Amino acid sequence: MSTPREVEASCGQCRFGLGGERKGGCDLAVRIDGQAYYVRGTGIDDHGDSHAADGFCNAIRSARVTGRTAGAEFVVDTFELVAK
């Protein structure tokens, strides 16, 4: 998708119920049309403390993204959190 689209963003394991196929703890994911994908191209802590009250492990946030799906991943070109 080259046009920015608003999606849900959160921790794949803590909030979206994705399997733990990735090692090292929590991972950023987006949900597009009801389907969750791990994110490649930006990390969970690149957007603040993931374990803060409003962090990705505790909240589902809105983000504007561009990129493409590749299997079980979403490869981001741009990722911008939407202000609450």
C-alpha cells in the first residue's frame, strides 16, 4: 500500500495473540482488516516504552502506515502513531 492507511498497532504477543515464533520477547504488530502481522522495518521500542501504561504491550494504538505484506509480516515503508 503506497497510500497511508490507518491500522491498529500493538504487541503481537500481548495484545494480538500471535504465536511466539520470534525470540527475544515482545514484537510490534499491526492488524489490517482483522488480520495481525508482525512488523518488519521498525521495532516495538522505537515508539516509546512498550511497557508504559499507553505502550504497545498494554494498549492497542492507531498508526498510519505504508508498506506491504510478506507472508506473516508487514514490511513498513512508513509508520506514524496517530495522536490520541
